[in-house]
Amino acid sequence: MLSPQFLSQLKRHRLNPSRISTGQHKGARTSTRHGSSLEFSDYQMYELGDDVRQIDWNVYARTEKVYVKRYLDEREVSISLYLDCTESMRTESVKWERATELTASLAYMILSSDDRLSLHLVGQQAAPLKKKGMRDAKGILHSMGNVKNDPGERDSRNPFMRSLKGRQRSKSSVTVLITDALEPLSDIIEALKWLSSKKERVYFIQLLHEDEISPPYTGDWKLKDSERGEEIDVSFQHSVIDRYLETLHTHNEAIQRECKRYGFTYRTLISSQPVNEMVLKDLKMSGMVR
């Protein structure tokens, strides 16, 4: 599903830990706590009860004062990754392929960092996939390959954003959303407000097909709402396209404004981009990946 070269690059990257709180279990991320990792932090004066094995005798020889070494602890991060599997994401094969590749890339990177992953395929009648650490990294690629080729049994009762509240979830430090966000703005704002109450770091990734950014259509067309199945006759004139583009721009600006309001990170990606550019260029530029 992903090239060996790209997988090797993903192992050297991780979600940006800025403002991410860590869990109680051991992992590969440097915590703000002090513990027993190999990464040196600083010195402190020896106090009764400190581990005498941490005394730095070289410093004692120079200063005749007893200092102990302090090390940064390493803790795991719990990350919930939500992929929009509703109809609008699957109408264009390239868009769906890129969405699953992007999800697989982030999932592999998360697990390679020895973090804890909860993967939610929203729009499918499937329980979340819960994985932990490098031992599950290759397995997640196989799982996402199956999703890419067969989207599974569908659950189209609710749109993506409205479904977030009802998803069975455990507490996370980070939530990543991968969606086209082509839903009523009121549902999106309500979902973002709900996520803000969870006190999590949220990354909002909007994935659009290039035809959704710049419609190539001319003449008379019958359009079908992929989510609700409703049809409408449209005559594609310049004024209609201009009005659509203005509406899309206003819609996306409102999402970005709400994300900024809650301290979330927002990024729009186009499905014509290779997935390696999405992760190693665009998401790095936005600060989501380092």
C-alpha cells in the first residue's frame, strides 16, 4: 500500500508533541515528567531519599557538592484517528484511495512512535481498531489495505460530524479527523465544540478532490447528493460556478475560524497530491507532523 522508502521516512517522524499530554504507560515520547529514560534533563542537589546511583561524582569532584542527575521520562500518547467513510468520500476513486493511504500513513507513524492508536472508520458498521506500538504497525497497513479495496458494511444513518458524538471512544491526548467536511456547517461547529470540551489536541484534515475545488463541468447536468440520494438539475454557467466557489470558500473559512477559536490545527489537502507530499510537506508545514 505504501512504498518501503516512504515507510522508512515515516519511522523518523511523529505527530508534533507540542501541547500533547502523555499517558501513564511507557512509550517513546519525552514527557515533561522526570524518570528513568536515557535522555538527560538537568542536575538537582541531592536530598535524603534520592537514588544514590544517580549521583554525579565528577561534579562532586569539581564542586564538592552532591548533585544527582535527572532524566526525562518517556510516556506514550493516546491518539484517536477518525476516517470519514461516508458516501461523499467514496464517490471519486482517487479521493478514497488517497484518504485510506493518508490514514494508513498516519496510523503507521503513530504506532512506529510506540504510541497507542484508536482507529475509527466512521460510516462503517465496525468497532474501532485499537493498536499499540511498533508490533502493530505493519498490521495496520494490511487492515487499511482491506478498507481501501472494500469499504465494508456501510452505516449511512448519520453524516461524519454528527456521528462523532455517538462513537465509542476512550480518552485520548490527540484526535485526528480526516474528512472532506462537505456537511452542514452547523453540524461541524457543533462537533468541534464537543471536541473542545474533551481538552484534547485536535488536527482537522480536510481532503477534497480537485473537481470539488475547481469544477470542470459545463452545460446541463443532473447532480446527485451522494449522502441523501437526492437529485437536482443544474445548468453550469460561470455565475453558478462562481457562486459555488464562493460558498465553498465561505464554508472552509468558517471551519478554519472555528478551529482557530478552539486552538485546533486545520489543513486542506487535495487528492491529486501524492500521499508522501501530504504527510512530509503539507502536514509538516502546518505543524501537525515533525
